Amino acid sequence: MVPDRFDPAALDQQHLTGMLADRMSINLEKRLLRLDETAVIEGFQHRPGRQDWIGEHAGKFLDAAARAWMYTPDPRLKALMDRVARELIAAQLPDGYLGTYTDDKRWTSWDVWVHKYDLIGLLAYYRATGYAPALDASRKIGDLLCRTFGTAPGQRDIIAAGEHVGMAATSVLEPMVGLYRATGEKRYLDFCRYILAAWEQPNGPKIISSLGATGSVFHTANAKAYEMMSNLVGLTELYRVTGEPRFLRVAEIAWNDIATRRLYVSGTTSSHEHFTDDLVLPGEDVSDVGEGCATVTWLQLTWQLFRLTGDVKYAEQLEHTVYNQLLAAQDPSNGNICYFTPLDGKKNPTPGINCCVSSEPRGISMIPQLAWGTVGNAAAVLFYTGGRVHLPQATITSETDYPASGQVTLGIQPSAGAVANFPLLLRVPAWTTHYTATVGGRTWEGTPGRFLTIDRTWVSGDRVRIDMDMTVRAVDGGHSYPWSVAIMRGPQLLAIEQDLNHRVDDLQLAGLRTLPVHLTDARSKLAINWTGTPAWALDGLVAGKPRELILIPFADARSYRVWLLKPASAFGS
């Protein structure tokens, strides 16, 4: 019913290079290919499972692996993905049940939630491979859910079947819309509408009515971030197939509330897994900052809204979250994943089986879909990564060391032949103070936070030379850190790393009243174990004495501070 404004480039029609490609390779080699397939499947084969939600991990893996395999058709990943999918399907009971609970515990706790991820994973695997039994198994799950939950005599209440005011169970909305899209069976769409009605029951989370009345995710249900945003992702999918404006409106209300009142400087949300009160954003280890599952679901919600609306503010947020919180949760040395990632403290990445270790690879596998695509008849560049992409309008090659610098060269090869006319949309970051694009002897100036449109007749071999300032700025600490600032350079949040600086808890910035903040290249001052990490120097004070401070990207830091105390001069004393 509602066509997307933005269509991402096909995964198999692009190849990324540079920083993002490196992190995607780590995700493949050190996380996805190291899956403990026995641990994620045994709960289905020998019920009950070791965790109430142990069944979610197989579906999360299949979702991430399907995208990663479509992007890079690695035969090792395909073989692993095939085994997991087939073992999962083989564990399905004749009535369609594919959970990890014994019969007497069916539809309690996280059982519907597990079926949600069964559906997400199996449908992703089906889209990637065309393996018909995966769709058949999905139909059986959908039919079982339709028989089990509803308002007819003998049916169960889905709100009572899951945690967090029913939001865990009703987040099955997203893949049920996907099942409807894959099959066209109206009963699955009817079930989606039942979920919306269940939201408004006396015992329900009232997602639509509460957000419409309060405009606040903090004042909706129990403010559980991951589950609520999962429901909102489903609501955007339902809008796509029904065209009902209120569905999109509610998702936008929630997004705007999170972005303006509950978003950390690193591009994530949630403390102790819940939305916080207005502008209360504690960033210490004890605050359990930015659950990895919440980060990925925030990324998914933002991506859905960008696809539906084409509004550049969503693309801006996609870059911010990817370059900071998403990559910060991944340990590039071994592929381990942080459950929480503080702004001031120490990262604790782990392997093993938990929800965030399974979720983060899904977010990283999304990166190629966020980089470039089409808006109407225009080719669109969202992320300034190196690489190549084949779009309907042209093949675009990108040469850049972004985000180390703001110089990018795009080579254009029209798809229709040697010459073609089409618009090229270039996202101008909101944080830059200077952006120009030059091609064919003409220069265009971009407006921060907008798309720059170059509409011309393109000739094979045209090169677009982009020059943007990697603006350095100090971000105020707000309500939670009123005496502090964070330093950002380009898209990246920076941090004072303990291993590169001494006494990081006793430092102050110096000369902060002189703007813009001045950084100098400090890569030559890094220890050997930090080779390859960008670094910058900034004047500071430690115990009241001048000292040069070394900052690195938050995404690369280990034990660090993001919030830095302002100098006394900043307070007029």
C-alpha cells in the first residue's frame, strides 16, 4: 500500500572498503562463523531450554547470517546457516509449535517471543535462499498463533502470554506482517490487527493511545526500551501494508521523543534496559547504558522511518549510531560483544549466549543497506564509505579514508550507457560547517542536515570530488553531566583512553572557551598495541597542571571517559 521513499542498494550489488568493511569482516569471521550451533539449537531438540528465551538465538543468527551471506556469499557461512535452519525446522512439532518450553509451560514467559525470532530468522533465510520448507515452517507457526490467540471462546490472551505488559509477546507483530507479505494470506493480517486491539485492553501496554496522548515512551507501559521499539518496528511494517496514517504517526512520535529526550551522545538509548525520564542520561558502568538489543532496535526503527519518509534526519541518526554505539559494543580484536557500553567506565565484551551477543551482529549486518540506494529516480549516497555499488542509475565507486578526513571522490559510470541524466543525492552531515561537491568544473555548496542534489547529464568517467570539514565540537553534558562536555569530530564521539592517559578521573579541559575545539594528529604518540587507531591531542589539565590529552574514537576505546570536566574558566570563576 505504501511504497518506500528510499530503496537500499541490493546487498549483492555492492562492496564496501575501509573502516566499516573491517568491522563487518570481524562480525563475519569472529562472531557469526564462531556460532555455537549446538547451544542455540539444543533447547528445541531437548525441551525445555536452559534459558527462558534460549530459542531467540537461532532466529537472530539466521537473520544476521542471511544478510551477511547475501552481501558476501561465503560458502562457510552458507553451510552453517543451512545446518541451523534445517535443524530448527526439524525440531518443529506437528501442530506448528517451535518453542523451547514443555507442553505444560507453553505460552508463558518468553514463548511467543521465541516464535517471533523463529519467524524473523526463517523468513530471512527464505528470502535469501528460496528454501521452501523455511516458508512452510513459518506458515505453521503463523497458523498456530492464529489458532491460539484471539477473542473467540477457548483462545488465549496474548497480553497475558508475555513479559513487560505483554510487549514481548506482541512484538511478534513485525514478522507476522512479514508472513502476510510473503504469502498474501489475510488471516495473518487479521492477527496483526488483533495485536493492535490487544494493546488497548485494560491489561495491555496501550502503545498507540498512550503515545498519542503523552508523546512519551517513558510514560508508556513500563518503559522497557527493547520490547517497545520492537513493537514500533512492527507498526511501521503494518503501515507499509495498510497505509493507515496513525501507525506511522505513532512511530514518529516515539522516535522524536527518544531522539530529543532519551538519546545518549553515543546514539543509543536505555539505562537498566528502560527508557529514562526526560534528559536523564546517566553514563557510568553502574547505569547499564545502551543495552545492545536496544541499540540495534533503535537502528531498525530509524531505518524503517527513513525508508518510509526519506527524511534526511533519520539518515543522519543512522550514521551517528553506527559509527559510535553500534561499533563501540564490538571488540575488534576478537568479535566479542558488550551487553552494556558505558560512556564513562570500562567495556566488558563477552562471547557466549545472551540476547545482545546475538543482536549486535544483526545491526552490523545491516550496514550495507544503510550506505546507498535510490530515492525516486535519484541515486543517493548516505554513508561516505569506500567501495562500489551498482544502482539502477549508475555504478558508483567511492574513494575515501572517511572518517579520518572529509575528502571523498565518487566515480560515476551510467548504467544506461556512456551518457545519462539523473539526480545524485548527497547527504550533507548536520555536523559539518563546510561541504562542497565539484564535478565538470562546477561546484555546489551543501547545506548541513540536508540532501545536496546534483541533477545533470552524467558522462562515463565523471568524478565528483567532495570536501567536507570534519568539524570538531564540544557537546554539553546536559542534565546528567552539567559540568562536562563530550568531544566529537565528524561523525565520531571521542574518548580519553585510560591506557593512553594517566589519572583520567582527575583531568580537566583547558581553553574550552576558544571555539572551535582544536585537535592535533596524535597517531605517532600511540603505543604499539594501538596501531591503526586514529588519535588526536587536546590541551588539558590534570591535577591543575597542563597536560596534553590523547583522545581516540569511542568505538575503539576500552577503559575511558567520554564526559570531560570543563575548565574552571568555563564557569566564570
